[in-house]
Amino acid sequence: MQADDKRSLKPADALKRRSRGWLVISIGLIAIGAVAVALPMVAGLATTLLIGWLLVLAAFAHFVITFEPQRLGSRIWHALVAVLYGLVGTYLLLHPKAGLMSLTLLFAVMLIAAAIFRVAAYLRLRHLRGASWLLLDALLSVVLGLLIGSQYPQSSEWAVGMLIGVSILANGLSGLMFSLAARRYAESLDEPGHSASL
């Protein structure tokens, strides 16, 4: 029993378990991305409605917080945030097509920001096999973000669903490659005479 507990603490075993989780998540992202690419308009409207509901829920949370014991300034702040989130969320729910146009530029910025984070992740993990896929993912995100902005507003009805779907698909593929590389590395740690240092 104690031997099993010690083995479960080995870096190789922990990395194998994590790679299985990454693998499942990556396959799910690939499936979601493929559906979004196949149905871009539906994906775009679904994204708009999802954000609308999230904003409404956030508005309700801030409204509830205003009744908690706190300073007057904090209550006013939470009340204003609740009103803002509520108005924007309600607008997106009632006018999803118009909201989709507004979200187009926002998603372009988000894709470029995500690319920056992926480059930062690559710089931390570049010593691992498969880390170069993070750079490819970052490059695709930048290209897609610029493509959304350059075609705005004519393509906003399909661009968000299509391009976000491609981004999710690329994210899933890079995650799949990275998880497989992590699993191969974990298996190599079990080989006799292999150094566990990275």
C-alpha cells in the first residue's frame, strides 16, 4: 500500500494522469471547433446568447452583493456594475444579431491577446517536445484576429462563428499534440537510467 502511494507521487505517473486529462479536453475542443466551423452563423449567435446570459447572471450577483454590509461607495459601485451588465446582457439576448456585430471586434482583440499568452507559454515550455505547436497556435490566432477585423462589418454574421471555431479547433489540435508529447516524455522517465531532470 505504501509502495503504491509512493509510486503515485512519481513525476512520471503524475504527468501521465495529467496528459490523459489534457487529451480528453483537447478532443472535446476539436469536436466543438468542428461543429462551429460547420455551422458558423449558429455558433456566432450561440456565442452572443451565451455571453448575454453570463452578463445577466453577473448583474444579478452584483445586485445581491449590494445588500451585504459594506461601505456606501462599494454598494454604489456594485449597483452601477449590475445595471451595466444587466443592460448589455439584456441587449445581447434581445438583439443577438446586432450584438454579434459588436462582439466581432471584441473577439478579434481576444484572439490576438490569446496569441500573446500562448507565446509566453511556449517560452516557458520550449524545452519539451511538442511545445512548438503552441507557436503555431499563436500564429493562427493572430491571423484569424486580423482577418476578423479586416472584413468587419460585412462578414460579422459568419466570421465570429467560423473563426472562433477554427481557433478552438487549432487549440484542440495543439493541446492534443502537446498531451501526446507529454505522455511520451512521462513514459521515457520510466526507462532505466533516464534522468528525471528537465
